[in-house]
Amino acid sequence: MKHMERSIERIKKLKELLLIEREEDFAQYREQFLRAGIEQRKKNGVTWYPIQILSEELGYADFIHIEIERTNNLDMPHQFSSGKNVTLFSNKNPDELQEISGTIKQSGKNKMKIILHTDELPEWCYEGKLGVNIQFDDNSYIEMQKALDEVVSAKHNRVAELREMIDGNEKPSFDTVNESIVIPQLNLSQNRAVRHILAANDIAVVHGPPGTGKTTTIVQAIRLVLQTEKQILVCAPTNTAVDLLTEKLMEQGVSVLRVGHPARVSEELQRTTVDGQIQSHTNYKEIKNLRRNAEEYFKMASKFKRVFGKDDARQRALYYTEARNCIKESRLLEDFIVDSLFEQAQVICCTPVTSTNRALAKKKFNTLFFDEASQALEAMSWIPLLKCNRVILSGDHFQLPPVVKSIKAKQEGLDKTMLDRCIQHESISSLLTHQYRMHHQIMAFSNAYFYNNQLEADATVKDSVLSRNEEIEILNLPIELIDTAGCSFDEIQNPESLSLSNKGEADLLFKHLELLLQQYISSGETFRMSIGIISPYKEQIELLKEKLSEFDYAPYPVKDLAVKTIDGFQGEERDVIYISLVRSNTDSEIGFLSDIRRMNVALTRAKKKLVVIMDTATVGNHPFYKSFIEYCEANGFYKSAWEYNYEV
């Protein structure tokens, strides 16, 4: 009984921390937005003004899709990204607030596609003086608090049992593992993980370090579970991760319903959404005809003048009645199709918050597969779990943790995930040990530091470098740590954003990249390589993007060159990865570089070549970076910036 009281108290504490986090999140939003004038908001990257509407069209679910473009501040960084909620507003009439809400479908440097929550644009949209603001999204906090309330009040039911197991007060049970299950396309550790999942009655964890084929394993497990279960709920904390799972499941011939706002689902997967499947349904023509008829009746009714006789009034009322009947009939038909879609799909894929969708309200599932669980707050994981009897968590607790903005909430454990809790319990997790991404020496440091040297590189990637020509060291060396100590490459802080940049490192990075590409061409290699440039600091990202726009890589065999933050590269890989660590100061201050889980993600994106640029005098006092520097020195990967004869 005491155990139960302790776990309930812990969840109550979690609720308090969530409130602190929400307050901090809103305070940051208010600081950037509500208290600032329009010019300051533009600088903060939360407002575009003025804008012009380039195009409009009626899209999925009869929402208006618009493309907008900002007409000034074209080089100013912004915080608009796909999936965020926004409001389109007009400044034409200062006495009257005119705005309409929407969701970003796609966001570029100066253009944006928005799905507005309406089927027609208001008149004021055509009168100019338009802008767009980012909205504060409270919905996820509301849903997380509701879920935790249910967990706290749970007694003598499945939710209470799962709560006690997650807290380690009760032991999850497993059936006897069926060793005869072997999926030919999976390796030994992946097959072991699938058998572990199939044997779990309550909770199982698949721990998938970088490049070990976690998604592939999960998809095969789902396929086998579907042999005994009619329908499965599959979640992940980001829309990108949900889209990837949807895609992989479809490749296996599984029928998937992707639930989510059309703006948050990738273009290629629109056909898997509720709206996409309605539009391809055999009865959709009938719905369209009914809507067209309703439109015609409304038009006919609106032709009557304001002053008219009894017969005219009767006729107008008749048209309105007919229009409403058509709409009612089309909605009934649509509801029937939606119900059948939710009934027939083998897998329903969504983010945790979307699992509260009206159509899923009364649905119950036996199994929840929750991917990338290391990135989801525990409260977020509970939202879909309340609908299920057992949960399979997959992720890597040595990679990106959930984003927590409040220092106090983080210090008191809000960022400790359900996966973090479960993985501590005995015999609950299965580790994937065979990685298919990177050269064994790129893997080796993280392998030793985080994974107890349990990982092994597949023969197909183990020794893969850019060129086997031993005379061209820059191409056959899998790692280079380029040390800028003593080069006076000082970090610079932007007084407004407080983010940091380092021009010296940015220049060095592009000079090295140019040399690498020139040597690659002269070596006779023709393979088109992909390149990623990473920095933990947004200010440095902007500087690197600026330099990339001036850098001509067209003559070289490059198929993809992207500059992103570490979070932006989560789940991705490139042949070559450059990392600019930025920090260079006399006080050895490294800020959030001390988040070593985030750095683990950065170091494990490269397949054939990893180049890390750092000031070892600043960064090298931290035990993680000290170990990395020692690893590079011991293996001949350490270089000084002076070795490349750079002007420093």
C-alpha cells in the first residue's frame, strides 16, 4: 500500500512540475510576443509583417490553403516551422482586431504555406496590411494534465497496475520466449528484440542506439502482433517520426490510418490520412454532389431581395431547408466512412496528443507501440497509454531528451521519461547491438562511453571511407578533430537572442570542406556524397547558412548539403558530418554543450567522415570532451587548425 501511495505522490509531483514548465513556456512566449511591439516581434522571429498572399485553394477537409510571403526583413531568422499554430491578422483597422487561426503546412526562409481553419477567406484578407503571428499552444499541456489526473485516481484497474510497474513496485510478466520465431531480414539482436516484444504481457523496452535499425525492428514486431490482434495504436512524439513509421508499415503491406492535422502530415502520406482516405472512398462522389447541391441551394436562396412577399419567403425557406438537408446527409455519409476507416485500419498512427481525437475517444487497444520514447515527457506517454493494456517503448535514453524550458522543472526530474524509468527495471529491455550506419571508428567513442562496447559495426559499413587512396589522408581518415586553441577564434554573443556564433570556426569549416571536395574530385571518385553541417547554437547556424549561400558546390559530386541544429538532424545520417562547437572563452564555459546526450546524437550522424571543430582549451576540461580528445589523439585523428595553413 505504501508503494502505491509513493507512486501516486510522484505523479502528483509530476503534475506540479508540468504546471511550472507551462508557466515558463508561456513566460518565454509572452516575453517574445505579447509584451513586444510589432517591430520587436519581427526581430524575435514570431511575427511576419507585412505579408502578401501569393495563392489560395480549397484543400483537404475543406480548409483554405494559402501561400504567403513576407515583403521585408527577408534575411531575419524566424521561429515559424511546420505544424505550429498561427494567426493571420490585419492591421487595417486599429480599433478592431481581425484575425483567423491556422496551422503551418510548410515553412521556408521567406515563404510559408498555411492551412486556415475555415472554408473561405474573410473579406479583410483582400484589403492589405496583413501579418502572421505564432500562437501559444496550450493543448498539449491540457491533455497531459488530464492524463495525469486519470493516473493519480486509478485504483484496482489496468492503469493502476501499469503505474505500479513503471514505478518498479510490481514486476511486469513475460510469457516463455518463442525461440522458433526468426525473421530472415533481421539480425540476431533484432530477432531477439522481436521475440522479447511478443513475450511481453505488460511492458517491454527496445533500446536502439544510433543506426541499429530500431524502426525496422519495431515494424516487423507490429506485423507479427497483428497476427493475433485486430488493431494496434502506434505513437511517436514528433510528426516526422510518425510519418516514418507510417511509411515503413505501408511498405510491409499493413493498412495504416494516419491521424493528424493535414498540415502536420507529410505530402506523400496525405493519402493515408482520414481526409485522404475519404477522398479516395467510393462514396466520396456522392458527398461531393451533396455539397455542390447545398451550395446551389444557398446561392438560389441568397438571390431573394431583403423585401419580398410570402411566396418568396416560403421559397427562400425551402431552398435553405434543402441546402441544410444536403449538408446533413453529406455529414452522415462522411461520419459513416470515418467510422469504417477507424474500424478497418490495422494500425492507427498518431502523435500522443492526437490520440485524444474524437474518433478515438471510446476506442481501446491491447497494444501501444511508442517509438522515440526517449524524447517524450512521461506525462505525454501516458496520454495514449490510457487507451491500452500493454506498452512497447522504443528509443535510446543516451540520445535527445525531451525539451524542458524550466530549469527548476528539469532539476526536479520533469525530463525523466517513462523509458528512463522502465529501462532501470530488470529484464524489461532488449538492446539492439548491430549498427548499419557508420565506420567502426566513428562508432567506437560513443560505443565505449555510452553503450559498454556492446555495439558492433556491420561488415557493409565497418571500414567505409570516402576514398581508399591512402595518399589522400583527408579522404581516408574517418574522424578529424580540428583544434582551434590559440587561434583567437573567440565566440561572440548576440545581445538580442543571447545565442553564440564563432566566425573563425565557420571560415575554417568551409575552407576544410572546399579542400575535401577538391581532393575528392582529384581522387577520381564519382559517388555523390551527402554532407551535414551541425552546430548546437542557432546564431552559428545562421552564420553557417549565410556562408553556405556564398559557397559554390555545384562542380562537385554532392547530392545533399544541409545546415541544421543537432535536433534538426535527429534520426538522419550523412556521408560527411561537420560539427562546429563554437565555444571559445578564457573561463572554460561550455553552457549546454554539457548536455552529452545531445552531443552523442551529433557524433553519430556521420557514415564515412566526421569532422569536429573545437577549442580544446575551452571545451577540454569537461570529462566527456576530455575523453573524446584523448580518443582522437590515441587514434591519430587529432589535428591543429595550424596544420592546414589557415590564416589565423
